[in-house]
Amino acid sequence: MKHFIKETDFKAHELPGLFALAQSLKQGRGRHTPSSLAGQTWAMIFSKSSTRTRVSFEVGIHELGGKAIFLNKNDIQLGRGETIADTARVLSRFVHGLVVRTFDHDELQQLADFGSVPVINALTDLLHPCQTFADAFTLAERWGRGGDLVGSLRGRKIAFVGDRGCNVANSWILGANMFGMKISLAGPAGFDAAPEFDQLLAREGFAKGYEFTSDPYEAVRDADVVYTDVWISMGKEEETAERIKVMSPFTVTPELLAAAKPDALFMHCLPAHAGQEVTQEVLDSPRSIIFDQAENRLHMQKAIMATLAQSVHAG
Ligand code: CP
Ligand code: NVA
């Protein structure tokens, strides 16, 4: 049985099939009724706010023929101290899959270890793999039109500017290495990824798989994509004043985007804070593909759920 806790839970040889499935689900949406989750119920346990992830999963489960139950962590006994292990064991008796958004990445691993149904990472402090895969699909749709979707990513360069230690940056380091892309990150010192992430990178053989610079112009040189995320991730609100101060040289401006390749695209996982990590002009520019990214969360997550559900039957 398969989980999707980190990007590398999918192996390189599985990616072309996954991307092709996302594409066919997108093209057939509203015309064909897939039944990959027919008769199934999936629980969504969220400890943090969400617009895109929550709605795309609820809609996606419905469109695959299943039913979603949304559980705010504080509404279930987990929020009052019931163990993760018991929660996983109990929910596995009722539902066919778990979609989880939480703080501590290890909680997710425990749910997978003690439960007996597929677990999907809907964002932790460490990683946001559904975002990376939907983003990569968004790029592949443009670059690999009519041909090799996954192969079209190979050799491209992505520049991540801003909070270079956040979950989306970490996920893109893993993703870039899997997709054969180069990644260069620019951000202020002192906001590095958690040591847990370095250990994960080393285990995956990607320890040297990124460049880091404190100069955003150096990071975006020859980049095909300029990517940013909020400076104050969920759970970091107490550091707001300090983060705004030290990250202010890292705003993605029209000038910075112009220093990338002439046809470079701008990406942001959203929600955006215009005037902080990016200007409104960049968000609104023709280079910005932020809403394609958001839409593709739905199609890619449907493909991921269908694959995981099938893995249960495969044993
Ligand atoms: N990008 C993303 O995960 O958005 P939400 O926090 O709205 O789910
Ligand atoms: N880094 C952001 C991503 C939101 C989708 C956060 O964790 O809040």
C-alpha cells in the first residue's frame, strides 16, 4: 500500500503514468465519471487553515465517486490528547484514506505507520508535496504539450526567492531533483530548513542537489521559473516583524523577474501577500501562472488518490 508523505514516495518510473492520468482527468472532467473512489469515504484531518487544499480535495474525492469527511483537529479527540496511534487505528476501521494537514511532519509518518489506509500529506511544516506535483504538472503542460510531459522538465532551472527554509521550498528541492531540474534558492541567512530536512535530503541522495545564494539576482539568472511563497508561514506568526525586516530585499519585483530568462514564468503556491514576497504587478503579469497552479491541485490530487486507492487492491 502506498502513501504520499513526501515527493519521493513516487518513484521516477511512476511519474509519466501519474502525469498522464492527471492530464486525462483534467481533459475528461465533466464528461467522464471516474469511479476510482466509488463507495469509499476519505477523512481529511486539518490542524491549519486552507482554501485550495481543502476545497480541491473535497471536490476531487466527490468527483472520483467517494465521500469526504472534513475533521478540524480540534473537533476530534486528537485535539484533546488522544494519541496519533489510536486515532490512526480507529479511523482505519472506518475510512479508506486520510488527507492530513498538520504542523509536525512526524505526526503524518505515525498516522501512516499505525493506520492501515493510504495517507496523503496536505502540508506539514516540512513539506507540501501535493503542491510540488501540481506545480510540476502545470509546467509540464506548457513545456511538454503533445509530448513527453515529465521529460519536458529535465534541464530546466527554477529559482526560489524568499523564505528558502519553508515547506514549499523544501518540497521544490526534492521535486527539482526528482524531475531533473536545477534549483537555486535565495533568501536571508538564519532561515534555513530544519535539520530534519537535511537528513531527508541526504537519505534520498540529494544532499548537494541545490544552490543557495543571498543574492536574488544571482538565483534568477538563466531561470525558467521564478517561484516564491509567503514570508510568514502558518505557525510562524510570532516572527512576523523580524521576517518582514530581513526578507524585504527578496521581494519578486518586475525587475527581478526581468533578470531571469526572457520567457520565464512566475509561480506562487498562494495565498499571496502582495507588497511582501511579490508585487501586485508580477502577480497580475502575463508571465504569472498562479491560477493554473491552483486549478491543477485538483487534477493532480485526483490522480494521486486514484493511484493510492489502486495500490490498496494491489496489496
Ligand atoms: N497552496 C495551498 O496549499 O493553499 P491553501 O493553504 O489555501 O490550501
Ligand atoms: N509556506 C506556506 C504555504 C501555504 C500553502 C505555509 O506553510 O503557510
